[in-house]
Amino acid sequence: MSGSPLIVLDRVCKQYGTTPVLRDCSLAVARGEIVVVCGPSGSGKSTLIKTVNGLEPYQSGSVRFDDEEVGARGTDLPRLRTRIGMVFQSFELYPHMTALRNVMLAQVHALGRSRAEARERALALLARVGLTERAEAYPADLSGGQQQRVAIARALALDPVAMLFDEPTSALDPEMINEVLDVMTALARDGMTMVVVTHEMGFARKVADRVVFMDEGRIVEDRPAAEFFAAPATERAKTFLSKII
Ligand code: ADP
Ligand code: MG
């Protein structure tokens, strides 16, 4: 295993037309590290994490994943994306497939696993997210929290080396948030490298190694979680925290 950080952003800039969305963003995430990204709506959080798996192109700077330049012309993005699991706010499960088949699908298509192998792995992952009993259920018959846990199992099914989460609990009813955060906490404890965009500051306090605070396309704070919560360095972060905690 290499000692260099798994994810390295170096002075990444991105703009839509003339509007800057990422301004000189630099960030390094070590293997096994948990980084929480927070900040006001529109500050560039989603755009930032999507540069890591090549879902958002950027105009300048560099994004490296496991020593490979994501934006380079020769980069095999489909292969890269099998190594980086992504979970969105909207679960985006296939509605016509059971939970089990949702978790099996990409294993067969992207990794070429046999159906038997994919099924075995899917059942193990559904057990890990507490959904053994619901393996044969369709998304419409699952609660939001259950659907998001299936989405996490689906992302894990490709054996990613890192997981990106973009506000995974924002669309959930309050009583379902914890069941999803508990799965994420267990994953973090198991040593997964995770970048998590979230405003769940309880989770950040408990689980994050570092907190990154973004505002207007800039990373304005990047500090150990305990320090960030004890005393945010910037007024913008203080104001943000006072509004959401
Ligand atoms: P966040 O996730 O922090 O809410 P985003 O990364 O989604 O922020 O968006 C950052 C900025 O980029 C916002 O100002 C948003 O309006 C703008 N933006 C996002 N997607 C597009 C797009 N496809 N075209 C133009 N502007 C966009
Ligand atoms: Mg967003």
C-alpha cells in the first residue's frame, strides 16, 4: 500500500461560463481518513467531490486518485468509477428491481462477476446494512432510510477503495437519518476512506478526522474535526455553525 494520500486535489478551478464554482481548491485525503465537507448551499461541495471520480471536469489544477490524474485524457473513467463508490441524496435505485438485484447488477456488468458470486456478495452487504429481511423487496416498498442503505450496499458491492457521500441523509425523514448514519459510522470504523458532504454535525464530531468548510467555491477551513468544532477560525464558519447546530 502506498504512503501517499489516496485523493489529492491541487489548486482545482472550475467555472460554468464566467461563474467560478471552484476556486483554487486543494485537499488531500489519506487512506482510511474520514473528511466531512460542509458549507452553505451553492458553495461548491457537490462539484468538489464529483471532480474526484471524473463526474465534473475542471479547467485547471489537478485531481489525483491513487496516483492517477483523473482529468488526463488517457484515464479510464469507467474503471476509476468502479473503485470509488458514490452515494447521492436521491437514492436512484432501479424501481423495477428488488433490493437484491439492485446490489447485484453492477457487479455482473462492471466487474464481470457470475450471478452466483454477485448474489452472495449482495446478500452479505444487505446483511451488513441490516436489510437481510428486505432483500426481495422493491424500492417502492422500502422506506427512504432503507432505500439509502440499499444504495450504500450497491456502492460497496464493487469493493471500492473510497466512498463519496453527497448529503446522503438530506432527503430523509428525521427518524430515518440515524439508521443511515449508523451504517456510515460502521463503515468508517472498518477503515474505509470517506469524503462526506453533510450538515449532520453530530456525525462529523463523532466520526470525522477532518472538517472542510467551503464558501463561494473556496475551501476556507480544513482542520482536525475537534479543532473545528472547538473554535472555527473564520467568521463565515462560525455563522454557518450557529445556524445549523
Ligand atoms: P453545493 O453542493 O455546495 O450546494 P454545488 O457544487 O452544487 O454547490 O454548486 C456550486 C455552484 O455551481 C452553485 O452556485 C450552482 O448554482 C452552480 N452550478 C452547479 N451546477 C451548475 C450547472 N450545471 N450550470 C451552471 N451552474 C451550476
Ligand atoms: Mg450539493
